[in-house]
Amino acid sequence: MDRNRGNKSQDVPEQWFPPNPQHKEDSRQYYRWQSFGPADRRTEDLWVDLNTLHKSQIRVHGILSNTHRQAARVALSFDFPFYGHYLRQIIIATGGFIFMGEITHRMLTATQYVAPLMANFDPSFSKNSTVRYSDNGNLFVVQWDKVRLKDRESEGPFTFQAALHRNGTIVFNYRDIPLPVVKINSTEHPVKVGLSDAFMEFLPSSQPPDAKRRTIYEYHRVEIDTTRIVNRSAFEFTPLPTCLQHTSCDLCLTSNLTTGCGWCNTLQRCSDGIDRHRQEWLEYNCPEEVSCIFHVYSTNISRIDNEPIVAAQIIMFQHHQNQQSLSSFLSDLQAGPPNQKGITENTAIIAGVVAALVVLVALTLLAVYYINTHPTVAPPFYLMQRRTNNYWPSMKFRNQGCHSSYAEVELGGHEKEGFIEAEQCC
């Protein structure tokens, strides 16, 4: 099948950029994790024994269990939160990891992974080696069972699993680890343990004309101490709150659970600008947009000499983190009508000035709305392009080597159909 499914055929190959050194280490911003050894009671509690489940609850993937360096798409029965993004599909790879990206590309091992033990495993070596999984609606478990390393089969079989809980918790379980992870050769295939996510940008390319180059930026990685991976050990990753979970401006900017969040009125989204929606965040000028704007119109009617007087009050509220909360702002508005003392025969003039201000504000908002909803118009697009290129000057990554290429397989009427050999990138 076409592993660039959903993308135009003229798209040129992808580029991957590893994280900036200041982002490479786990900042504990997205997950906190802890490890459990063989003597910990928690280790046994975390292990999901697939052998005790009914056969109807377990799926042995026939292709992955009989091939090397392949990957297959699997649909989840629930929305799984990963780095704050809700996913419904994942891609299981023979190499001991799950690809969590939405766009399939050849370098699945580069980033956007859940990797209990990414290595050059070859399930096709033995009929006892399988890749199987189970989904009960609240927990998805994939287990690499008795798999061996390519060209190092004599080292022994590895058995380990990754469990994705509906609440976003991720668990790595290790049952049989015959070889220390530090001794696994990474020359032919990356060796990684942990989590990673990235955002993608589509940049113009000179060849072929009108093509776009897909550039992948890894913005965060969780790396664990692989010396703790032994027989009957486990790691538990607990997700931390992210900006993306906030659905209102007030929560976005005042919540004590998150920091550095900004609200984009155009997208109605809370973000710190570093997530999978980054390109859209920049295209719609969200970093430069006023965080929150509320327009409150109140009309107070009184009478002077039996003539109705209308005083229109227009309030524009710009809400930032260090200012008053939205709730206190609204409560202030409910305190009562403004003081009407001092209204004189000049009220008509004042009303005219207020009306002119109303028109001016309306025209300004209309212009802002037009620019935000027509980002490709020459003047605003030029400004946004400049901001896009300069907004994150610190995120200049260097390309590092190549990553093993995986081919995605698709189940058809027969298990062996739709099979694509993996390409070698080195």
C-alpha cells in the first residue's frame, strides 16, 4: 500500500530533525514516571497476562508475527490521550514500539513513538515468536512475545509489552530480557526506550514544482534509565495536564495545572505553541493575537425632562495571565449601572462620539476577522510568514544520520496480500 496515504503524490521525502539539546532531556512537563523492580509488588499488578484472557479477546497479528521490519495500523476502541492529543489509531511495529503519529512516513523510528524496547527484532525467525494485542475498551495491550534480535537469535527470546490506559497512563512491562539493553547493537536499527512526540510542518520545495517538503520536529522525548530493564520489571508513565485540555479562555490562562498557555480566539484553542497543531497555530497568527477579547454591551435608559437618554457602555476586556480573572471581571459588570450624575445637554454629543467609537471598533474587528479567515491573502500572509520564520529562533535542529525504514502493511482478504518489503535507508 502507499505508506504516504493521504498525501499528494508529488510530496518529496520527509526530513527529520532531532530535538534541540535544551528540549532533549525529559523536562517532566508532559509525563512523570517511575520504575518497579522484580521485588516490587506493583510490578505484578501492572503486568497484563494475555494468557488468562479468552481467545476472542486477543488478536495475534499474522503478518507482524511472520515478518521483519514491518508495521501495521490498528484502530483503538477508545480515544487515547498522548501528549494532550487524542488518538484513535496507532501503528504497531515489529521492532518493539508503537508509532503514534497521524502521518505515516518511512522513518517511523525517528519520533512520535511509545517504545518499551525499540530494537531490530525479527518475529519471522521462530514460529513461537508473535506480536499480539488486546483491547477491552479501557485498556489496549500489545505484547512482543518471544521475539529475537536479527542476526543475534542465539541471545535468546525477549518478551515485553506496552499497555495504553484510557486515562492516558502508559505502562512498559518486561517479562524476559535475556540481554542487557546497553549491549543491543544499534548499528542496523535504533535502540530506544521511552516516549516521543513531534510536530510537522509543510514547507515549499523547489523540486518538483509546487511540491511540499514534510519536516518533522521532535519537541519532546522521555528517556529512561535502560539499566533498570531486567526480567520482571516495569515502568509506569502518568500524563500531566497540558494546555490543550483547556476548552475556555479563562481556564486556559488562569488554571494552576498548566503554565505558559495562550488562548487563540480564531481557533478557539488553548496551547503553548508547541504541539502537533503548531503549523495551524502560526498560520492563524495565534502568537500575536490578543489572548481573550470580550465585548459587553449594556444600555441604561433614564429620563431628563421627560426625554429618553440612552447611554451605551462598550467594554473591551483583554485577559492575560497576570490580570484579573474573567469571573471577577464579569462580577464587576454586574455591580450596577454607571453613575448618571452630571448628564447635561451635551449628552447628544457624547452619544455621537460613542456611536463613532462603536463603528470604529466594529470595523477593526471586521478587519481582524478577515485577516484571520483569509491567511493566504498577500499582506497578512507575508506578515505571518515572517513571524513563523522568527518566532522560535532557538529551535534550529541539525539532521543526525538515518533511521531504519519501515513499510506499513494492510490486511486484505488474505493475510499475505498487501505486503510490502521494507526499504533500507542506509
